[in-house]
Amino acid sequence: MADELVEQGKALATSGSGSVLACATCHGAQGEGNAAGGFPFLAGQGANYLAEQLEHFASGKRSNPIMQPIAKAMTPEQIKAVSAYFTQLPAPLDKNMLSAHLDLYPAQEQLGAWIANRGDWNNNIPACIQCHGPGGVGVGDAFPALAGLPAAYITEQLKAWRDGKRDPGPLALMGEIAKRMNDEQISATSDYFAKLPANLKNQTVTEGAK
Ligand code: HEC
Ligand code: HEC
């Protein structure tokens, strides 16, 4: 049963159907995303999270000119199937490597690393890793992985929440957090998470005051 759903999702993701364009065209053959194009990875994200985003695109709660028509053309069964398919693909980040090289105590001048790991409590901004997990690897079905998402994509999401163009999600957590972030913090934090997996691979992760 579950396998059948995954197979249906795979067929839709790779070949599309009618006005539902093949997801692979933009999100990659393995759902790994495309940093240059600004397309987020879907592989390994929670199934409920993915399904909810597609429902929000379809209803207009989340606005995006590319995804809205695609999601609107999808049936509830197709949404369930692609979500089941993408969630079981391996996330394009190495969780062991991320947790082995965490930079939990960055220097305060390293703005992105600081916000991600420590937050900015003067402005009621919690550390991102409190919900998104150490290294931004994601936690369970509700908190998506951030590490390795394109920087432009992360920035766009935070600004969309600030401008009320993306549904604030569970308990309106992200809507509230994004509103408290200034442009400089958004840009630095986006950059930090986008570069995290690559930086770890190259072992150039910054050594802060430990
Ligand atoms: C023509 C390119 C294109 C195609 C084809 C496409 N997408 Fe997307 N997708 C995007 C873009 C661009 C975004 C980022 C939208 C935003 O900034 O909110 C996105 C975002 C998403 C998100 C939100 C991810 C997140 O982390 O919140 C989901 C889920 C998604 N797409 C699923 C799909 C599925 C399933 C398919 C196939 C049925 C598909 N997409 C086909 C371009 C595409
Ligand atoms: C209190 C918990 C919490 C904290 C702290 C938190 N987030 Fe989130 N974040 C969430 C939830 C829940 C979602 C899923 C929202 C949804 O379902 O639409 C999310 C989603 C996101 C997304 C969307 C990912 C995608 O694939 O589209 C981004 C980007 C993001 N958060 C960035 C951040 C950043 C940057 C910080 C730190 C400044 C942060 N978050 C701190 C709870 C949190």
C-alpha cells in the first residue's frame, strides 16, 4: 500500500501529468533541489509538511507564481503520493557530518552563525536550531531542514512571512520570528544555512570562541 503510493508519487514527480509539471524538472531527479535556480530540495522533508505547502500554494495561503498553478492542478491523492515519495528520498545533506562539525559557539561578529545557533534575544529572536535542529537538519514532520536550501529561497521565505505572503504555519511561529528580523539578519542567516553542508565538506567551517 505505502509502496504503491510512493510509486505513484515517483511517476508524477518524474513524468508529470497534464498541467501538473514534472517536479524533477525544477526540484532535481532525486528531489535534491537546484541552488543556481533557487529551487528548494524536497527530499527528506516531512510528508505532512510537503503536503501542507502544496495545499497552501493551491489555496493561495502561500503565494508563488510558479508553484500555485501546479499545486492547483493536483488532486488530493496526487499531493499525498508526491509527499510520500519525496519524504523517503535521502535529504541532500549529511546529517552525521553536520552534527560532527557544529559551530554552536560562533563569534558574535559572525552574524549568520550567531543568529542560527544563539538567536538575538534582545529582539526576541530564538536560535533557529532550537526548532530546526542542530545544523538545521530538520526535526520530525513539522520543522523542515534548512541546511543546503538556496540562500535566495530562505531569504524569500522570511520576507514572505514578514509581508504576510506565506501562511505563518504551526502556531504562527515563523511569522512572528521573521517579523522581528531585520534585512541584515535575514541575509546573513540565509547565507549561513545555505552554505552549511558545503562548508562542512570543505572543512572550512569557522572556528568561533569555544
Ligand atoms: C517550473 C519549476 C517547478 C516545478 C516544475 C515544480 N516546482 Fe515546486 N517549487 C518551485 C519553486 C520556484 C519553489 C519555491 C517557491 C517559493 O519561493 O515559495 C517551489 C517550492 C515547492 C515546495 C515548497 C518547499 C518547501 O520547502 O517549503 C514544494 C512542496 C514543491 N515546490 C513541490 C513541488 C511538486 C510536488 C512538484 C511536482 C508536482 C513541483 N514542486 C514542481 C518550482 C517548481
Ligand atoms: C519556535 C520554532 C522555530 C524557530 C525558533 C525557528 N523556526 Fe523556522 N520554522 C518553524 C516551523 C514550524 C516551520 C514550518 C512552517 C510551515 O509549516 O509553513 C519553519 C519553517 C522555516 C522555513 C521554511 C523552510 C522551507 O523549506 O520552506 C525557513 C526558511 C525557516 N523556518 C527559517 C528559520 C530561521 C532562519 C530561524 C531562526 C532565525 C528559524 N526558522 C527559527 C519553526 C521555527
